[in-house]
Amino acid sequence: MPGTAPKLSIMNVGHHSTNTWVVSVGRSRLLADLGWWGHIGLLEADLKRKDIPLKEITHGFATHYHGDHAGAAQDLKNRGMKLIVTPEQLPHIEGLKRVAKPADHYTEISLHDNLVVPIAESRALLKSLGFDGAFVHTPGHSDDSISLVLDSGEAFTGDLTMPMMVGNEDAAVVERSWDLLREAGATQVYPGHGPVRPL
């Protein structure tokens, strides 16, 4: 029908118990978490099976810089994706190369060509890409954890610990991050591991 806005679509193309979310509004596509290091071929194959052209994923971000969520970032950049990074994440990117082993087949992330976007400017950036939402700094699992909250309520939270599962994390920090997500309008959690659940 003419004038009808394209619908939001969310598809999981993750592997090895780690979720990688393709967030689409029409042909505008954003990757929330970027997949395991050394497994770009699996990601490409899954995208092809699900009829999602990789070239349409123009931008992506990692919820945090651990090997299962950001390991394929440079491989995706090499295929044309622009990497969005917040200032909170910048100091953590190089940590990946310090923990990667040769068997991980990690492609080191270059630092000079990323799109660095302060949290306060994330809404404008996402709007320019076709998405209504914003990034929220949600430490708890790690200091560099960033969540994406869409205005329709979907929150991509990476490994932010559920409050009842807090172990070594600071419980007050974790609880505050969940409070921030609720304040941002989050109603459904799309986590880094496990199924989608209500907030």
C-alpha cells in the first residue's frame, strides 16, 4: 500500500550459542553484534541462506569487545560494513588482540576508519540509517557494554547480566543499567545468548 512505512524485522544469524542480530527496516540493515572471530564464513553462509545480502548491512556495532561479539568486526569491515563505536568502547578494542590465540584466526580491528559516535548523538545517527532508537551505556558485564534500544521497545543487550544472575559483577551497576534500559522504553530483550524475553 502506498505510504505504508516498512516494518521492522529482526533475524538471528549467530553461531555457537552467541546471537548476532540483523535489524532491518525495509532494506536498511544494521548488525547488532558481529560474530565470532574466525567464523566470518559461517556468518556469510547463514546470511545467504536467509536471503540477506551482506552488502545491504551497511553498518554494525558490537555490544562489547569480546571475541564472540566483536571478533568478526574487521572481516565485516573488509566486506564493506562500517563499524560504529562509542567513546566508551574505544579503549577496549585493542584488548581483543591481546587475548586472541593463533587458532582463533582473529583479524585485528583497524582503529582509524571507524565511525565514533557519542551516546548523545546516537539517535541522530541511527535515524540517518533508517532506525528510531538510541544507544545506552549499560556497564555490568563489562565497562564497554552498549545496548541499542529501539523506540518500539526492542533492546539488544549483549551480555548484560540479568539481576538474578549476578556473580562477580557489581550488582548495583547491573541494576542501574537495567533501570536505564527501562527508562529508555525497552520492553523486550534480545540478548547476546539465549532466547528473546520480556523485560
